[in-house]
Amino acid sequence: MLRQNLLDQLKHFIETVSSGHSSPQLLTSPNLIKLALGFLEELPATRDIVFEYFALLAEISVQLYVSPDMADPKTGMPISQVKQGGNRQQQLRAPEYESFNMVKTALQSLVWKGPPAWAPLIANWSLELVAKLSDKYTQRRMTITASCNYWLECSAMHGLMTLINSCFRKLTQPEEEACVEIMLNAFHRFPMTFDWIVARLGGCFPYKIIMQILQCGIKRFVDDYRCHLDSEAGILDYMTSCHEQQLRAAFREMLREGFAPKKPLDVAVVPFLLITTNYSDAILQSLVNVLVEIYNEDMCEVIVQKSPLWLSNKMFADMQPTLNNAVLRLSEHGATLLITAAKMADRFVWCQDFLDNSMQELEQWVLNQRNFPLLGDLAYEETKYMLWKSCLSTNLIEQQTAVRLLLVVSSQHPNIYNQTISQLLRKPYAQNPNGIGALIRLLGGQSGMVNFPGFTPGFKMVLEDITLHVQVDNRLPVPAGTTTEAFNTFSNLNILAKMHKSKNVAPYIKTHQLNQAFNECLPKIIQIFDCTINKLVLRMDRDAAELSASKFRAQQTNNNNNNDMCNGVEYGKRPKLEPGELNEEEQEKPEDEDATRMRLAHLIVDLLNSIEAGSPKNVLRTPMLIKLAVLSVKYFFVGLTERTVIRRAAASHRSFTLLQRQCSARKITRNACLRELVEGALFYHGHLLGQLEEYELDELQIPEHELLILQNLHTSSGVNSNRSVLHSGIIGRGLRPVLPTNNRSCDAEKQALYLKALNACCADLEKPNNVEGYSLVSLLLVELVSTDVMYNGLPFPDEEFSKVTMERDMQIRRAFITSPVLWAVLGLIAAHRPALCYSSVLLRALCATCLHHWRGKNVNKFQPSAVNDELMLCTKKMLQLLAMSQLIPPPLTNLHLIIEHFEAAEIALLLRECIWNYLKDHVPSPALFHVDNKGLHWRNTSTQLAKVPAQYVDTLRHLMQRKLATLGPHYHQMFIMGELMENNSEPDPTARLQIVELE
């Protein structure tokens, strides 16, 4: 009975399906669908009829999906998306559209729960059905992505694809091979409409599908090199998004076969792959990734050897323009590809052509403001560091290619431009002089671009980093012989500054922009200079303090305080270290941090001179100007510590240029420079100019039992008056050590350099005869040497009044003894009249102390004065200064030449009657001098009105007459020649010898 019912139902099913082609409502009846599904389990022999019925249901659903009547006229959306809000007709036909869902659910359950034989059967049927429906109802050519989006919106097609995916998961290895074969056969039959299905289902067997698609493409390419590979390329492109690793593995395997061909098809592998890259950027990117991964030097030789085989393909021979455009489509490893080609460009012409065409097209796209994937690759951190490394290459093609790529990416990313400038500035180019060319070309910017970023932020970036390096001592250790980043940076900045002055050397450098960058970075440069110089000054002072302490300890071991020598070296004067006197350890010692800082300081000063820092065109705040002036003077003193004469001279000439430019531009900087120079020579760095040391003995270190007050208590007994108390012993440590009396002059070389520094500050380039700067030095000497603010005027008082200021005068005299450079400074001032007039108080103090000292000599017996005696030397220098500055007239101007031939009492008499009295009556004032037509200040003493009165010269005349045997030539020159010039005739010889009575 049950069997009869099944046959009746089968008969009814067949009649209904046969007569229902014109009535979709009848075919999509749920009861009929359930009846068909029952036949699959109860009557397996009817499966062909049932699957045909299921195919009808799927086709009905697809017909409704593509029908214009079932789409929204406003939006054009298919029925699957408007069934809830569509018109009445659409709502009535919605069940027909969804009818295949019941079939899909039942077949999927059968695959998962039924016998294993159902999976391959249903998979093959579904593949055939999807292929036919897609080919039949595809109305226009679409891309694979668009086709997937379009067909997967259809309920039936989506159900079939889900069913196929479920079946693939249940297949065995042989069954998988059969299904892949079926799928590829369908692809061959319907290549234009089945590609999206292969791409969609390829995820189940990605590597197999990719390899099969590539093999199919190669066969077509070999048969017809003009064939279109849109379908193959579309499938590979679609699968790349999720299965890129499998695609790379397939490319790797095919390239291995292409570079070592064994079969006829292997020769076409490389041309085919390159042709395929024209259809998809994703395929191109994957292929380039594989090439970069497997590339080595041997592969380059293989490419050269196999290229004739590839060129036999006509399309490959004409692919050069296509390959040029390919680089711009790369979002990864594009820069690596170009740099690799640049490295080989000097060996292969095709690499040079490829590189030139690619770079020209790349720059053209940038000028046209077009966006392209290569920009993203150039902005990566890894790419950036690779390009920086290539900029330092000795291969000029590689270097310039890297620079051009950096300029391209800098147009969109200014931060990369600034970072690149910062990196290239801190690199050394001593071993590779061509490396600086990359920096120069980079500073030129991208030609043709109007709003290309400036390089000033790049300069500021590297200087900010250098500031941290200089300020922090404990940075990472630098290998011996390696230059620091600070040294490299300022060395490169010096090169740029010098090049921009010679316009023919570096045409790429924009002069205006470079000047602006240096001006804006000048405060930061001064900050680095400040830190460097201060550390050098601290080290210099520390070394001086150590040497002074060692000399003091040596002096303490000497019991004789009158001994001028300590261990063979003058204890009061710093010994001068000559290069040949250094011990072996110091000679073999490598360059330390101070030597590195010294070289850095020289470079910074060279840069400041090159950019003309401190000139009127530099706009700086007043505190910064003062800071630069102070640092310039400190650098001068630091430069005096160089060990060789050549280095000291070079450092000094750098400072001269820097000081002269600043002092000529602004008075405020001149005042600051002169004050620092004078103070440094007198108080801070006098040891460099031969300053004698006065050791301060600490009285607190005296043992208690040696104190004088305790010794007196032990020797006194009973109550005594103050007058009867015994006073004996030595107070403190006794007399202070006597300063050395020989070799008191400072180093002639350093003294000359110091005077040149003063002259550089005082000289006025616009007004060569301007003495304002020298007058300022004269006033500074009075301020710093004189210990009293009173009695500092220009006039000389009565000789008796000098007793009031004797203590102050002795202090001034001692300053000249301890600082011999003061004589040289006064000599410089005296040569620029009337500047010495403002130092009248110093001359008065010297004259007064010499006068009293000569007067204090023992006059009862003859005591000849030594030529090198300190008192005699001081007297001669003072007279020479007065003569040079024209503060005393002839014949007194020659007094310093003959003063040593007189006795102490005679010298005291001459100083009082001739010098002191004349200066008292003729105040050393600038009013005594007049300015000639050349701007020179001069005191004319040749006229009758300016003739010196006899009362100031008669004493000298009488004393010289007593010593005519010795002073005859001088007497003739000083008195007789002068009278001859005045009278223009020969006077009576007896009239010249006038006897003058001494008071």
C-alpha cells in the first residue's frame, strides 16, 4: 500500500512539474517542494528528476531577481531588498523568489548528516547549475568584485554558493581534484561569466586554484600572446585579498621554473607574469614582494642570461613603457625596486632607461598633484631609513635616485624632508666627499613646485638634538677616531655657508632661503657655542688651579722664603709647556673630550664668521648680542691654550674676525668685548699672559703653640704694663714670599695676539683714525686697576700730595708687577693719542712710586742700579709711555734712553723736576691734541709757543753735562740738534753749555 502511494505521488509530481512551466506559483508550492525532497530519501532513483525540478526553482528565483518589474523604479534595488516595502505585485511574488531557500536548507542538511556520497553529487550539480544560470542571465560585463556583489544578492545564487562551500568541506582528496577539474572545465566553457564563481570558491583550495589559473593563463598566452587575460587576472586579484601568501607561494614556484626552464612553457613564465601585472595592482605587488624576497646578485646574472629567451616573445619586447608605469602602482617595496635598479644602472643600460623613465613619470605625477600608491611606500619608516642610507652611497646614481625619491615624498610629507636634512647634516663626508652632494641637491628642493617646504625646520631639528648632545656629558660612548655628530653637523654647515658665497659652486642652493635659515638658527648656534666654550673654560681653570696648587705645595717645602726658585722652576709664574716638553704619556694619550670640544668650538666660530654673525644684517635681541660678544672673548682665551703656535694663531685670527665684525656693528658689543678682554687678562685668565701668582697663606693652619700671643704669655711673668710686655717672635708665617724679579715679561707671542684682539675690537673700519675704542680701554684700566674711586682725575697734584694716595699707588704698581701685560696694553693705548690721557691716574701712581723708591735708595754710598732691576725697568717703561703718547715734550722724550746712566738721587731729581712738575703744570688732557686733516690726533711741540720752558729741562741739561763723556751723543741730539732746527743757523757752542744750579 505504501509503495502504491509513492508511485501515485511521483506521478502527480511529474504531471505537475510538466504542466507547471507556465505557472511559477504552482512550481514553487511548498507542498510540491516537500514532496520532491521526500523522493530524495525514499526514491533515490528519482534524483535526476528532482534535481531538474530544483534547477527550475533556482531559475525562477534568478528570473525574478533580474526582472525589471521586480526592482524598485526609484532605487533600482532588487526584490530581495524591497520585499518588505515593495508594491503589491512584488509582495505577491516574493514567496516564489524565496522558494529555493527550502531546497538549500534540506540539501545542506543532507550533505552534513547524510551519506558521504551526497557531497560530490550535490557539489557537481550545483557547479553546473551556477555556471549555466550565471552565463544565461548575465546582462553585461562586470568585474569579479561587482559580479560577486551582484549575484550574491540573489537568494538562489547565494544558496547555491553556500551549498557548494558546504560540500567542499566534506570531500576527500580525490573528490577535491574532481571538483576542481569540473570547476576549471566550466571556467573554460564560460570564461567571461564563470570567473567570479572560481574566485569566490577558490578560497576552499586557494593554492590549487591559483596554480591552475596560472597554468591556464600561460597556455593561452603561449597560443596567442595578444590574448586578454582579464578573467585570470580578475580571479587572482580577487583571491589576493584573503590568500596573498598562497599567491606568493605560487609566484615563487613559477619564478623558480621560469629562471631555470626545463619545459617549453617555462620560457613564457616571466613574460606571462609581467603581462598579468598590467591587469591588477595587487598581482603586481605580490610579484614584486616575491622578487624582493628572492633577489640576490646571482639572480641578476640569470636574468641577463635568460633575457634573450624572453625577448623572443613579441609582447615582452614592447613592455618597457608598461614596466615604467608599474613602479608607481606599488604600495610596498617600490623604493627598494628603484634603488636596486639604480645600483645596477652603471652595468646595464636597460636599468638606466628603466630608472630614468620611471623617475621622470614619477616627478611628473607629483607636479600634476596626482596621488599614487608609491607615495605611501616612500612614507614608511623602513623605506625612509633605506633612502637615507642610499644618500651616503658612493654610487652617484643610487645617491641621486634616493635624493629624488625623498624630494618626491617630501612634497606630501614635510616632516620627512626635515628629518632627512637633519640626518644628512650629522653624517661625516670625509671619506666620501661626494656625499655632501646629496645634501646640497636636497636643499635645492623639488624643481617646478611652488609651495615646496623650506629647510629651516630641518636645521633647527638637528641643532636642537646637538644641543642635548653637548649639554649632556654621559652620552653613548663614541669609538676612538670617530667624529661626533656635533662636529659633523657644524662641518657640513660650514661647507654650505662657504658654498653659498661662491654662486658658481652650488647653483642648487637657494641663497635667500639659506641666509634666512642661518639667521633663524643663530640663537641655537650661540647656545651650543655657549655650552661648548663654558666647558672648555671650566677645564682650563681647573688645570690652572691644579698647577697653582702644585706650585704652592712645592713652595711650602722650601724653608727659604727668599728663594726665587722652587725645584728649578719659578714658583710665582706658571711654567710654559712647549710641545717638545710633554711627557710620553701625554703624547701617546688619544684625543680626549676637551680636544673634541676644542675642534667643535673652532668649527662653530668658522660658521659664525661665514654667516657674518653679529653684523648689522643679523637681527638679534640685545641679550643674545651680549652673549655672543662674551663668548667670542672666552673663545679667544681658550684658543691661547692650544699647544702649537700655528693652532694658536689660527684660533686667534678666527676670534679677531668675529670680534671686529661685532664691535664695528654695535657699540654695546664693543663695550662688552673690551670689558671681557681686560677683565679676563687681569683677573680670570691672566696666567695665559704671564701673570705672576700671589699665594694666599692660610693663617688658620698655624699650630696653636706657635701663635705669637701664646709665646708672649709664656715669657711674661706678673702684672706688667702694656709697655713692659715682651713682644717677640714671628707674626703669622713671616714675610710674604718675594715675587720673582727675573723673566717677568709675558709670552711675546700670546701678548701680541692679545694686543691684536684689543686692536680688532677698537678699530673702526669706516673711520680708521677713530680712537673711541682705545679711550674706552683706557677708562676700563682705570676702573679695574685703581682700587679707589677718589683722586682718579687727570691732573697731577703737588708732589707732597702723593703721600695721601701712596697705598693706592702701591697697589697699582703691584698690579703692573703681577700682570706684565698691562705695560703692553698701555703701549697700545699710547700709540693712539690721546687715549692714554684717560689713564692719567695709572701714570701718576707709577711715577709717584718710582719717585719715592728712587728717593729711598741709599745716597751715602754709590749703589749702581742693574739694567734689569724692576725699579729701573718700571721707570724706563713709564718714561717711554709718556714719550710715545706725547704727554711730555722733547727733549724729555729721550729720557728713557739715558735714565740708566744716572744715580738713584739723580733719577729721583729728574722724575720730580722734569716729569712730575711738567705734568702737574700741563695736565694730560685730550685738549692738548689737535686733529689734522687726516683725522690724526697730534701734539705739535715744534713751534715757539709749544716750546718746553727751561725750568723743566735745565735739571736734565745740567746732569747730562756732568756725564758728557757717556751721554755726549744723546746731549747733542736732545739739545743742540733741537736748537739748530729752531734757529736754522749754527749758534755759538759756548752758548749751549749753560750751567744750571741744582736746588
